[in-house]
Amino acid sequence: MKFAKVMPTILGGALLLASVSSAAAAPVSDQSIPLQAPYASEEGIPLNSGTDDTIFNYLGQQEQFLNSDVKSQLKIVKRNTDTSGVRHFRLKQYIKGIPVYGAEQTVHLDKTGAVSSALGDLPPIEEQAIPNDGVAEISGEDAIRIATEEATSRIGELGAAEITPQAELNIYHHEEDGQTYLVYITEVNVLEPAPLRTKYFINAVDGSIVSQFDLINFATGTGTGVLGDTKTLTTTQSGSTFQLKDTTRGNGIQTYTANNGSSLPGTLLTDSDNVWTDRAGVDAHAHAAATYDFYKNKFNRNGINGNGLLIRSTVHYGSNYNNAFWNGAQIVFGDGDGTTFRSLSGDLDVVGHELTHGVIEYTANLEYRNEPGALNEAFADIFGNTIQSKNWLLGDDIYTPNIPGDALRSLSNPTLYGQPDKYSDRYTGTQDNGGVHTNSGIINKAYYLAAQGGTHNGVTVTGIGRDKAIQIFYSTLVNYLTPTSKFAAAKTATIQAAKDLYGATSAEATAITKAYQAVGL
Ligand SMILES: [Ca+2]
Ligand SMILES: [Ca+2]
Ligand SMILES: [Ca+2]
Ligand SMILES: [Zn+2]
């Protein structure tokens, strides 16, 4: 979750990207194209060719694909049926067999098998515009070396990689200059000499760096819990000791300690009598379990990746470390300095926020910069807050332990903590990856208004409650949004998700529409 207020130096100054562009919303069709309904089964999606043909026929009629072979350019990568019977398909674009970065399209079929909507952001790329005919002049190893050199120039000699670097050849449409590049995409992910996770787009023809951005998702965070409360934990007995290891949820939840060092995951927490006194460890473990249960009970989702991915947490990271983060493989919590923060795992909304970054990575995979990045932060806040459902605040249980009543962020009133609550007040500078922790306030406020109701900027919203609002936002994230979705696309997607779940003229769809209007979208 990284809080902008305590942004570590590694996140400042290294970002190359300019302000948010004001591109129009992705095209969405509201017309239903009547097609035969080739489905017999309601449970699960029949993966027959008739279904796929429906999708390709529809997309082939879109202007962008009139002169190209839609089946060779688009591959269906995910199929999902929601509880309303609406079928959701996610497709990725390839040109000459090379994936196009971020180019995803979703298509949705209603219960009758007709296309009800389509949302996507496929860049306008002509096949002849692919540099060097799609042939790389440097190797993937070269690209990894170039990225490593850049990271070393910023933070010094790098420690061991947390995730073994890979380099994937992609076609990349760079929004900043409108050019199309053949690139290797690779990541540097280290903890030493400082935590760093940077994504690089390396020109595969000449080895230059086309673009890069930092994507570590810090949170904040803080067991007997951090607040002195008593809670039950699922643990594992091994011989005469107990381990902070829950094997009942997905492929497990395991909680470690870094012993105030910086190697991950550190040491698995153990206890001789199963009465746990490491408060930060207790809360990290219990809050990860509560987050797992929320996703399972509300959405029947099995963990971060939907397939039970092991949840690993490390507490006591660093010394007086005022932050927490998801690093693509696990979540990490500092102890705080006792003034700005206490142990960061101590707030359920913080743990929920961090783990939701993981869910996002495996679903819409919203790019962590500019508007898609602010959507990423907003969804992490919205789910984190809703998992706890105690108030409309974020980080209130662990922020400034000596000052009661404050928080890191507020969904009901983002301006209390320096965030905008309407689109016209958005931040357009380059700090914080284009204001990902700032502009998230606009979407947070829209969610608050949809759930709770209220009048904002002269628009009155009748609230539908958190239970319904979170179902709509979950479907939006999992079924509709794509890596480069901006706020306008999020509005369209959320309204469509509400119509799917509750009906086209439902009070729920109206509430969502009004909520976005109220924040100027
Ligand atoms: Ca004990
Ligand atoms: Ca809280
Ligand atoms: Ca406080
Ligand atoms: Zn975050």
C-alpha cells in the first residue's frame, strides 16, 4: 500500500513518465447483437467453438479489425461465468505471434448468448509498423543486463534477485510519443541495498531504455494482536513446537519474521505452547486469514490467483520501518517507528489492501502508473476498507499511535488527507508514478457514495450498501478492466457490471452512474 506520506527515496525522482493523457473512454457497444445461444449448460462455460466464434465474429466487425485476421491477432485467455449467468471473455492481442503489451479486450455475453458489451484498449498498431519486422537484435540476457545497470546506477550494487529476472519480447505502444517499439520487458526485484522493483521496456533493436517505472506496492502496516486484543489463529504442530502455518486456506498462509533484518522471507515464526506473543506476527497471520475468507465467502475466489496461491507474510522487516508492501511474491511489514506508525500488520484494512494488490496483479493487472495506477490503488483501498468494514478510513488502527481519530486516507472524505474528491482536481504531475496514491481518492469517493449514498457536487446518490457495491466493483476488476484502463473506462465498466448483476434499469446501476457523476466522471 505504500503511503505517499512516507514514500521512501527509492520511489522518488526515478520515474520517466509524464502526466496522465486524457484519452477518451475505450469503445463500448451497448447494442446487443442477437446471436444464437449455443449454450446448454448453466454451470461452467461450455468451451465449444460456437462460443468462441460468437466472440470473433463480433470483434471482426469492429473497425479496427476490418482489414486484418482477427483470429490470428486475438487469443482468448480467460473465460468466466458470473452468478447472473453473464459470460465474460478476456482476450490478448498478438501481432506476428508477439504479444502486444497491455493490449487486452473483454467481451461479455448475456444469458441469451448475445454480446452485451465489450471493453478494451487495443492500441492502433499497423503490422507494417513493427520495427525490424519483429526481429530482435539483442538477446533477453542483454536486456536484463541493461536493466540491472540502470538499477545499479540509482541504488548501488544490487543484492540477490527476489524473483529470477525474465525478459519477454513484446510489441509496445508508448503513449508518451505515440511510437511502436519492439521491446524486452523485464523486472529488477531486489531488497539490497534497498527494496526496489522496477519494470523496464528495453528496445530490442538498439538496447535503449524506452520506458521504466517502479512498481513496488508498499503498505503500511502493524498481533495478542498489536492493539492488545486476543484472537484465534490457525497454526501447525511440528514435533514439540508450533508453526505460524495455516494449511486450511488454499495452499496455505505462512508468517515469518525478518528479525529486523532485510532478507525475505526470513524465519518461520514458531512457539512452544501455541499461545502467541509476537503481536505483529499474530495480526499478520490472522488478517491474512480474514482477507482470504472475505474473497472466498463473498466471491468464491480461492486466494490471490484464484488457485490457492500460498500467502506468505514477513513481519519485523528492517528497523523502525514505516511501511508495508507486496513485492509480487509476498507481503512485508515494518514495525513502524512508534510515532508515525506502529506495527503495520495491526490494521486489517492495510493487510487487505496489500493482498488485494496481489489479486489485481492476477486479474485486471492495472499498470502501476497514471490513471491505471490510481485505479490499482483505489481498488486496493476499497477492498481493504470493505474487508474490515469498521469505518471509511484506511490505516487508522496503526497510523500515529499517539494521535487518535486520524488515518492515512478516507473514502468518505478524501480531501481530509490531501486527496482529490473530483476529477477536475486530479493531480497531473509526475511524482508518485503520476499520483497513484493521490488520484485514487476520486474513485474511493465514488465507491463510498455508491455504497453509503449522499450528495456531492450537487449530485445525490441513493446508497446501495457495501455488500452490493463490493460485488459490482469485484466484477469490474475481474471481468472488465484491462491493464491500461483509465477512469472513464472504469466508469463504463462499473456501470456495465452493475447492469449485469442487478439489471439494466436497477437502482444499483443508477447508484453507480450517479456516484461517478458526482466525482465529475
Ligand atoms: Ca507462547
Ligand atoms: Ca483500519
Ligand atoms: Ca492515529
Ligand atoms: Zn498500495
